[in-house]
Amino acid sequence: MKILFVCLGNICRSPTAEVVFREIAAREAPDLAFEIDSAGTAGYHVGAPPDTRTRQAALRRGYDMSALRARVVEPQDFRRFDLILAMDLQNLDALQQRAPAAARDRIRLFLEFGPDAGATEVPDPYYGGANGFEEVLDLVEAAARGLLQHLRAELRRSTLSQPQLPGP
């Protein structure tokens, strides 16, 4: 399963989602294979590491973002990824507009998978205070666990719906 997390500049929310989901999936579902990446709908920070405040907040919870670099969503991403998750409605709309028709059903809001989060969008903490980065982590951790549950359930359904070969 290939998953792409998307925000505006790829320096706060989407890299947080990338590293959090990668860590939670490795810990809680080591039997499942994922390819996880993040990108932005705007190329403001291409090649830059995540925002310093994002990295510091993540490190306090044990997430290392030092290897990540910002990139922009590319046309081939719509073919490459099975699921493209936007952090907010603005980026969801931007992705839907850029995506070929065949890929649009694979683009969703990330917080759809965190129904108990009390929000529909992951707010952009860039212009706010330190609390915003902690709120992003709280929302992302909840949605990452919900996404993992959803993917496990989908895998079980697809396994159960496959025809069973007759025994010897």
C-alpha cells in the first residue's frame, strides 16, 4: 500500500503525518508493508527540511524527521499512490483539480480516519504558537491509528472475498 500525505508547503503537517504513520505502522502492524511519502501542493520550500518547530515537537514525542525534505506533488504521484490524504479542504480541492479523473476516488481528507478527533482538517500551525504543533501531533496520531485500523479492515475484507482454493 502506497500512501501520500499532502499539505501546502510540505514542512509542517504532511511530513508530521508521514513520520507518525510510518512509526505507528512499524510498531503496531509490522506485518503490513507500506510505502509512505509526503508532499505539498505549493513549491515554496522544495528541498528544505521540515520547519524547526515541527521537528522539535516531533522529537519530544520520539519522531525523527531529520531525513525528510520538502517536495511538491508531481503528476506521477496520482498514478503511484493508492491513497492520497490531504490535511485540509484547500489542499483536497487543489489535489482534486490536478488529479486525472481515474485517481480522484483515492484522494481523501486525512482526518476522515480520525472521527473522534473533533475536527475535519489538520490546522496549519506555521503562523501560530507552539501549541499548534502539539495539536497537529495529537490530530495526526489519532488519524494515523484510525487509518491503520481502516487499512487492516480493508485487507481482511479483500482476503475474505478472495475465492478459496479447494483442499487436497
